[in-house]
Amino acid sequence: MKIKCWIEAVRLRTLPVSVSGVLVAMAYSLDNGTFVPWVAFACLVFAILCQTASNFANEYYDYRAGRDKAGREGPRRGVTEGDISPRAMKTATFVTLALAAAAGLLMVSRGGWWLIPAGAAIGLGALSYSTGPYPLSTHALGEVAVFVFFGIVPVNLTYYVQALSWSAPVLLASASIGLMGANVLIVNNYRDIPDDRQVGKNTLATVMGAKAMPVLYFINSVVAAALMLTSWTAHGLAWIAVPVVYVAVAALIAVRMSRLSGKALNPFLGITAMSMFVYSLLFLIYAA
């Protein structure tokens, strides 16, 4: 039972968000002949550990601040339900961050010492989503945080530590992945509107209202696909089918979202994350 609770706390359905950014950066590195396998693997481990630490921190600090309640609409929260002690969750958060730091240090020899403060900023970002003097998740900035820390940062940094240079197409792709990642949180916060309003948690969904969220979800998807169209068509127009199908799936999800609420939205959280992952994996295959 305990192991199951910890697996739930990791939130496996959301991990494709952190993996996707690394895959896209790997694709550009392969295409440019700058791919370095061990660096890419270190980036992948770092990204997964950072997201896991962020998920742990979110559960612990939301519990401590009274922003979670038993029987919530979303996935079961082990600390709130009494399955995991708050102390254990707090310890797990910082142990996971320490492991992420260790993985990050492997890249310093490749990319330079400036990666240390960059990694520290990423670690603080993982915590600032849920805690600190201005928790991003309670000030309608959760989607912005995801856009930056799961899109802009991982894609550009993963590419840089391999190519040791920056790239305009990679920057556009990082914004694309950031928007896709933000959509995962949009579904999450759209589902949680009643619970969040009850505890006074201000998310983008509670501020903009339920009707706006499916629309924003679809707009994000269209813009995300448009930002990478040039990259997709560089090796032939046939590959444009991937972003077109991605947008079509997003449109169907947005329509379904507008007609559902509560726990009925849970499957769309995983579908959105997996759509992002499949999109990124296909881009990696395309580049290879």
C-alpha cells in the first residue's frame, strides 16, 4: 500500500511533460550532428528528478497550507489522506532535489560553471511553485511556471550542453513545448476549480473561469504546433501530418473538456501529457 501511495505521489501521468522537452532538444542535436548521448541522458535524469521533486513539494506544501482536502476531485494525495507522513514527504522532496543536483553537476564539465547557478534556479523554481513568499500556483502563475521550467529552460539547456551554442529554431520549439506542458496544468486546474475556490487558491482557471479554459487549451495547442511548422517541414511536407493530428486531437479534447467536470476530466490529464510525449518522440524519430 505504501509503495502505491508513493507511486501516486510521483504522478507518473505528468512525467511525459519533463521528458518531452529533453526529447525535442535531442532531436535538434541529432539533426545538427551535435548529439552527445551521456549528456542527453544526464539531462533526462535531471528533468525527471526535478519534476518528481516539484510534485512531492506540491503535495507537502499544499497540505501544510491547507490547500488540499481529503476526497478531492483529482488523484489521491497521500499526505492529505494520511497514507504518507508530512515529514516523509518533505524529506523525499529534498532528497530528490539533491539527486537532481548530482545529475546536474555531471553537465558542468561539459557546459561550464555557470550551469551551477542555473541549476540552483531550477531547484528553487521547483519549490516556488508551491511555497515561499509568493507561491506561483496560488497566484495564477502556475501555467507560466510550467511554460518556463518545462519548456524554455529544459529544451534550450539540453540543446546547449550538447551543441555548446544556442539556436533560434530550438528557442521556438522550447516555447512550443512550454505551451503543451501548460495545457496539462490547464486540465488539472480546470478540474480543480470547485476545490480551489473553496480553499481560496487562485489559479488561472479560478481567475478566468471555467468557460475560458477549453478555449485557452485549444489556442495553446494551435500556437504550439505553428511554432514548429518550419522544423517539421525541413525534411519534407509529409511530416506536417504530425502537428495537424496533434491540433485535431487537442480540438477534440477541448470540446470534451467544455462538457465535463470533476473526476471525469482525469483521463484528459494523462491524454494531454501523452499527446505531448508522442509528438516529441515522433519529432525525435523525424530528426534521426
